[in-house]
Amino acid sequence: MLAYYLKLAWLSLKRTPAITALMIGAIALGIGATTTTLTVYHRMSTNPIAHKNAVLRAVTIDNWSADTPWDQEHPERPPSELTYRDVVAIHRDAPAARIVAMRKTALTVEPGAGRPPYLVIARLATREFFPMFDVPFEYGAGWDAAADSAGAPVVVLSREANQKLFGDDNSVGKSVRLDGRDYRVIGVLADWQPTPKFYDLNNGDFDTPEDIFLPFALGAQLDLQPAGNVNCWKAETLGGVHDLLGSECVWHQLWAELRTPADVERFQSWLDGYVAEQKKLGRFPRKLNNRLYDVDGWLARYKVVGTDSRMLLAVSFAFLAVCVLNVIGLLLSRFLGAAGSSAIRRALGASRTEIFRQHLVEVGLVGAIAGLGGLGLGWAGLKALQQLYGGYDQLTRLDFVMMLAAIGLAVLAGVLAGLYPAWRICRVQPAGYLKTQ
């Protein structure tokens, strides 16, 4: 029966091409606007490592001034980063399945072969970074515990960095010169673009991952300059990176993998005890305030999905609703204009329910065609956003889920628009129309 209804719907749409085009265009415009904003919202609000949300914790401790909270708007929140000395102590001694200590730095790549040097953003991290965050490798692997503790001159490259330096070749075992030193490539990442960049939200929620990854210990050994935020609450004598290492400035990130609620409780208890011991040494003037955030909580703290994004999404759905209202008027006019054919079907034995279903199939077909058009408009809108803002390709990528959502939303919009007109036409008495035929 559905195939028959589809055939009737197609013939009916062909009889009134102008009105059909108007209906399809109206829904397509609404779907295009909604697809654009919904895709961006979907990308912004997605937890890129949701399957590990229950076990990953961002570690924060409150070492800030006794007189002024870290966050004036939310005074209950501790700083989002930690000091070097605390990161080293917690990483060394805290009870956890895995703990990763990390920070950003900048390095000059010297590619040789007559090519000019260039600057890259690199991440200094302990070896747990790769297994904790499920970082995929195309070639090789991360460094081992010995390289981690010794600060061995080894490096993991992103896929983009490897292509720039070595093309698509397997570069494991080759050498890269950074800041005048040679490093051995031990791994090349596969495509890895977590959006948002949950593990470090301090310098851009939607920044791309770093191009180069190095053992954390190299930062202190080589006095590598920080490339991320450095925040201090009291006067510090900072002649270089070596002074930062012993300061109360916060500039490192720390994550722990805690696999059970008991592990979380044990880690929290250890952390509170650590801070209590440090208080005896004159540190941590504020009251005890150590917090562990899961990934969802961390994204919420940083307000990754802002109010503006929610408002734009609401506006786009409101625009779609206006489009649907206009389509209702067009459908009502169109269905009533062709009431004679429905009257004949009723006289031949079709029930009101069958007439209703026939017209719903017709508006569903309109919605499906409009959905395809809306996908094209949505894609164009996302490309325009890419050109306008640049550097946010991950946010404006139209994936398969959003394609299905756009088509489904268009069909739903068509059906909703057709409910009242279809009900009206199936309530029409056929006798009056049959007299005129």
C-alpha cells in the first residue's frame, strides 16, 4: 500500500510544481539553518571520550591566595592547573591506575634539506598520556618507563607533523631536530582530533592536538619554556623556567585514571592528606578544597557549550517552526484545491483513515526531498562558517549522524505540517464534490 501512496503522492506533486517547489524550499531553508547550528552544537557538546567518562578525573587542588579566590564568579572552584612541584609529587606517589602529568611548550623544528625552520606547539607528557586517552598510533608507540624517568630524546609525531617532515612514510627510527637537538621518532599518531580538546581546555576548547609529544622530564632538564597559561597569585622572582619549577605558579595539567568508586575515594583521601602535610610547611593558605572532575564535569566547568550556542540553536528551530507554519497554509490550499479526487476515492470505498494516510505520505515525501535540499544548504552554511572563522574544521564537519538527523527532522517537519491539512481533507463530505464532477 505504501508504494501505491508514494505513486499517488508523486503524481500529485507533479500537478502543482510551483506550490510543490515553495513547500520544499520553505522546509529546506529551515532544515539548512537548523543543520548548521545543530552540527556545531553537536560537536561542541559531545564528550569525545565518553566511554571513559566514569574513570578519568582532572585533578585540582587549591593553592591560591588566602585573600582572593581563583575564580571571583565561582569562589568555590580551585585553580584549573597545578604547580610543577605538586604535579611531580602526585604523579610519583598518588594511588591510581594511571596518572598523566603534562604541559605545553613551543619548539623550533629544523627540517634540513634547505627547508626553513618553523615553530610548533608540543606537549610534554608522561608516558600514560597515550593509553589513558586512547590515542591511536599509525606507526610505532609511545615511550616506556625508562625513557619517561630519564627524559630520553624521543618524540611522537602527529600525522600532520609526520606528513610535513617525512611525507606518508613510516618515520619510526628517523631523527628530528628540535631547538638544535636531535630526537629519535618512536611513534606516529593516526588521525586523532578530540573535539573539544578535553585534556587541556586552558588555551582553546577546540584547538587541534599538538604536533609533537615529548617525555615530561625533558621540560625541567632543558628548561623548555611554557606555551600555555602561567598564573601566579604572589610575587615571584622568575629568572627562567628553573625558577618557575619551584614557584607557586600554576601551569601544569594532571589527570588520573580511577577505575572504581573505591579508587576515587582512596585517591581523594590521599590528595587531602598530601595537602594537609603541605599546609604544615606553610603552603596552601586556603581551606582544604581538592576536587576531582570527570570529563563531563570538566567540560561543564569550562562552559564549552556557551549560552550563545544554545540561543542560536533555539533561533534556528524557531525559524524552522515559522517555515512549517507557512507550509501548513500551502498544504491546506493545495489539498482543498484537489478535494475532488479525494471525494471520488471516498465514493469508491476509501475510508477517511486511508485518505489521511495518503496525504501524510505525500507530505512525508515533500519533507524527504526538502531534507536533501536542506543538507546542501546546511553544508554550505558550515563551509561559510569555516571561511569566516577558520581553524574550526572539526566543529563544522557534517558527519553521518547529522545527515540522518537532518533528513529525519525534515520528514518530521513535513508530517507535522501536514497533520492538520490531511485531517481537514479527510473530513470533507464527498457528496458536494461528486455533483460537480
